[in-house]
Amino acid sequence: MVVVDAVIALLVVYIGLSVRTVQQYELGVVFRFGRVLDGVRGPGLARIVPVADRMRRVNVQIVTMPVPAQEGITRDNVTVRVDAVVYFKVVDPVKAIVNVQDYGFAISQVAQTSLRSIIGKSELDDLLANREPINQGLELMLDSPALGWGIQIDRVEIKDVALPESMKRSMARQAEADRERRARIITADGEFQASARLSEAAKVMAQTPAALQLRLLQTVVEVAAEKNSTLVLPFPVELLRFLESSTERATAQAVREAGTARLAEAVGGTPPPGPGTAAAVPEPDPGVEQLELPQYPAAPPAVGSEPGLAGTETDRTPAPPHAT
């Protein structure tokens, strides 16, 4: 009985030493006397040789690894701090255990150096607004060493870009100036459209003068609808133009009357008419026949006559000879 109990105890110990449990999200790599066996142990119970074999479990889940913030200078000479996150998983447990000592630490260091390199190759605008190509470039930089370690990079994402305070203020001023420029352009466009509409309305009112009076009355009604104690009545510009044209006509009429008066005085010797009256010119009687008088040339002045006066008929008769 003692021997049977001893054998049973040895069997239990042997089974306990030769059986390992592998979880669903793990794979087992077996080393026999320091050498890796070809096959890996899948999830469930895995049997190994006690003392000779040693099994190491490898997690094949997707690992989320934050990359510490890295400070660098972009291609357009701006100092920034960028942090990222890497998602990867082990696809070949043998390479992940044999080819690299600590694949997690190795991926972290490669991600930091690659992030610094990608910062120097990119511009600030790309880091802020166009991150997708940068993420793809960073993923390609990590894939090259990771494939030899049996690791697959699922994706790489840039989480945050920290800017200096001076750069933030400059960007805020730039955005404000751009918004102000757009607002001015929109206002100017609205003024242009309004002026075009007002020009068309002015053409319509010029063709129909009564429309301006109706518009004036409508404005008065709109102002008076608020029950104001003071009523502002617009003064029409057309009235000012009418008064200006009337003044010009009166001035032109006065100038013409003054010229007519000076002409009559020079011709007939009549006194100039009073202000505001025209020169009195006798009108011919329609019942009396008008005869035309012959025109004679002016006679030369007689001897002894006053200069500037025309000679008479007696002046033209030759004088008799003196008696001797």
C-alpha cells in the first residue's frame, strides 16, 4: 500500500510539472534545454517535459502604448511638443521572444525617435490640420524594424500638439485678421448689390416722377407709425433743383434786358428803360401803308459849320460872287 501511494504521488507531481495552462489570448513558446521547439502551444492545456522544457507565454492582444511627448523644431522653424499613441500586436511569438530582449521597450524607443524625425520633416500647418499623412508616415517608419521582431503595427495616432504661448497669440491674431477681411468683403459685396438696386430704382423713378412723391409719403407714414412726438419730413432734392433753374432763368432774362436797353440807347438816343422793363419800340399801324424812303448818302459838312454836324440845303448852294 505504501508503494502504491508513493507511485500515485509521483504521478500527480509529474502531471503537475508537465502540464501548463495557456489562456485564449496567449501563445506558448517552449524551450527544451535552451532551444526553441518548432511548434507553439495554443490556448488550453499544454504538456511539456518536466525539468527539460520551459514554456514562456506571449500575449497576442493589441497593446496600446502611449509615446511620451517629444519636443522638436518643425520644418518652418517652430518649436512644438508632440505626443502620440501606438497600437501593435505580436504576430510571431518566437521572433518576439528570441530576436529582441523586450519588444515593448523596443517599440517605445523606436516610436519616440520616429516621432522626433517626423516633426522635423513636417510643417506646423500639417501637424495641426493634416495629420493623416503624418500618421501614415510614422506607421511606415515603425513597420520597418517591427517586422523583424514579429510585431505588427496596427496604427499610430498623434494625440496633441503643444505650441508656445507666443505662437498661440500670433495664430489668434492671424485668424482674427482673416475673419475681419472676410467680413469686410461681405459688407462691400452687400453695398455693391444695394447700390445696383438703388440705381435701378432711381431709373424707374426718373421715368415716373410721381413715384418719388409716393415714396416720400410712404417714408413719412413709416416714421409716423411709431407715435413719435417729432416728425422729420425729408426735403426733396427736386425742389432745390427747380429753384436753382428758376434763378438761372431769371438771371439770363435780366442780362438780355440790359443788353437790349444798351443797344436802344446807342441807336436812337432814347433813355434806357427802368429796371425790369423792356425798351419801348413803337409798333407800326397795320391800317396805314408803310412807304420806304430812299436812302441818300450823307453830304459833306459845309465850310464854317461845326464839325460833326451834317450840312443843310443852303449850305450846299454855291455863294454868289462879291461885287467888285
